[in-house]
Amino acid sequence: MPSRSQQLQIKHIGYQDDEQNKPQFVVVRSPDLKSSASVTLTGPDQTLVPGRPSSNLQQDLRWYLEQLLEMSKRFNIIKSFLFYRFFRV
């Protein structure tokens, strides 16, 4: 039996009609285009990070992508400079 490639697509279908007005999504499966029940998702600015009560997922992701990765890059530059000095001797 030949296998069919299946793909899942997350589709934004609108907003919930309540005070919070959260976005609603469905998952659509191809090739038969069956879809799940609609769900609402909590935004990263409203998702708490365990152990960090004064932060949220959006703030921590921003810090990770903008600062921690930059620190790693500086560390790698220092590390490569130390290796360069080691091999010059």
C-alpha cells in the first residue's frame, strides 16, 4: 500500500467573542482537509514562566534570543582567540 504524505496546518479562524477576545485556531489535516475543534491559545505575553513570577514567556524568549545568544558569541570569540594564542606559541 503506498503511503500518503500528510501535513498538518494551523489555521487562525478568528477571535473568541468574550471579554478576553483571544484568537482561535484549528488544525487542518491534508489531504482530506479534516479539522479539529477550535481552540484558544494564550499569548506569550500572558504565559508565565515557572520559577520566574515577575516575567513571562515573551520577555524570556526576547532575552534568550537577543542577549544570551550574543553572550555565547562573545564567549566563542574569546575561546577562539585563546586557541589562536595557544597554537601560535
